[in-house]
Amino acid sequence: MKTGHIALRGFAEADLPVLDRFSTDPDAAAAFQWTSFTGPRARRRFAEDGFLSPASSAVAVTVDSAVAGMATWEAADRGGPVGGCFRVGVTLLPDYRGHGTDKAYRLLVDQLFQHTRAHRLEAFVDSEDLDGQQVLEKTGFHREGLLCQVTWRDGGYRDEVVYAILREG
């Protein structure tokens, strides 16, 4: 387990092998986030826009400058102003799990509330992922409800818990 200074930064070409792990290694993506092998999409996306676009973005989560995972957000506007709501997520590689996910979420929340028009950030977590739910609650997200059989994983549909945090807290 590695802990240290946690930061967010844009991905660099040298980081692509880490991103490949998330799409080819079920252990890298974690049991509750692995849905299937996705192939070279990450490299194509990096070549297109460096993972930064108005619709969806991803940045590296670093621990002492080493890539430890990624933080993501995508537009999830619910009828309000464009950019008013984002669906967010953080995933860390196995060596970094257990320490720092809440700090990475806090950095992401602060970044989005400081530099976008976001009023609401929401996260969805598998109903059986109690650690993931605890991380969101520790970060200040509030549980809003349950979506039944909304995600396909391990040969069946899974329930997800909806969490959100508002700009005003």
C-alpha cells in the first residue's frame, strides 16, 4: 500500500500503459468497476483530445508524482444549465487502494466546483461496494437512492446506489 502526496493532473503519453491496465486487467479496474475488456479505446481517445472534452474528461490521480489511478467526470445535465451536473468517479490501482480515494474525490470535487458551472456532482456505486459507499460519504456525498438492476457485471444486472454533493453543500 502506498500513501503520500496526492494530486490530479492531465494524462501524458507516458501514462498510457497505466490506462491500458484499466481496460485489460480486471484486478486493475477492481471487482465493482470491471465490466469487460475494452481494448485500445484509451489510446485513441488520448490521441483525439487528451481525455479532456466538454462531454467527458479524465485526469491522472498521482501519489508522489506516480500515476496511481484516474478521476473522471462526464456531463449529466438534468435539464438545468449546460455543465450544471457531472457524474464523477475515482478509481485507483490495487497498490494504492485503501488510502487516498477520499482525498482524490475531494480534489476532484474542489476542482469542479472552482472551475466549472457545476451545481451538482453525482456518483454511482455498486450496492455491494460498501467501501466505495463509505468513501463517498466521507467525502461529503449524500446517499439519494437505489437504482435497481441498472449495471451489467459478472453475468447479471446489478443495483447501484446514487450519491450526490451540491455546490452549496
